Amino acid sequence: MKKFLAIASKLDKVNKIAGIIGKWSILLMLGLGLWNVIGRYLGVALKYNLSSNGLIESQWYLFDLAFLLGLGWTLQRQNHVRVDVLQGRWGAKRKAKIELLGTLLLLLPFSLGVMAISIEPAIHSWNILEASPDPNGLPRYLIKSLIPLGFFLLSLQGIAEAIRSLSILKKSNTKLLEQDSSD
């Protein structure tokens, strides 16, 4: 089990790096948004356009970056929506069972499904070098690549969480066996 926990730790590191990139993109997005607002009003006063479609789309893309790269990291930090009303009453073993079942039956099929479905449109977007239809817009193929990547990272974190749940269950079973043998 130690080997699997080491793998889970490595998956955590990958998602932490992605989460940090996502976190910094929020600050960049806010700064760019501030510039777009100031540039719009200051540009009107100066009779010169200080903003552009490219800058506005950059704001959207930074949000996409934060959201998609933050999926796995958010799961790692246990910040996804949960039914804490029920979990607060459960023991560690029951929480681990529910977590494992939820990960295997809901999270992984969903995240792997979205990843699989989004790969073909991302590849197509790269093949045609898809760009924004707006004047001075940005390339779309780069941002479309983040969809399968984000859900791949979420899947990796789901695997790490499943490993942890299995570890908890194995420890619980080992303790039960030890108690039975001592009786």
C-alpha cells in the first residue's frame, strides 16, 4: 500500500502545481479586467481605444485556466461541494467507503468521459488552428486543449483520493483482524 500512497503523493504534487498556476491566473485576470475597465473609460476620454477584443478574451482564457487547472487541486483540498450534514455523523471507515464508491462510480466515469469527449474537438481545433471570430481575437485551439487536460488532472486526483480511501479501509480491516485475533 505504501507504493500506492507514494503514487498518490506524486499525483497530489502534479495537481498542486496546476492549482498554483490556476491561482496566479486569477490575479492576472483581475488585473487585466481592471485594465479593461479603466482602458474603456480612459480611452473614451482620450479618444483612443486602450482595450481590445484580445484583452477581453485574455480575461476569459485566464478564467478558463483557473477553473480547469483548479479542478483536481480543489478536490485535493476537499473544497468541492459535499453533503457534510451526513458525513459529520459518520466514522472514518464509512466516510472512506462512501468516498471510494463516489470516486469510482461518479467522479472517475464523469471526468474520464468529459476528457474523452473533449479530445476530438480539441484536436480538430488544432488541425484548423481555430481562432476567435472577433477582430483581433485570440487563438481558440490553445484554450480548447485545457478541457481534456483539466479533466485528466481531475481524474488523476480522483485516483489519488481512491488510493487514500482504500488505505483507510485497509487500516480499518487490519485493526479489526488484530482485535479479533487478540480475543
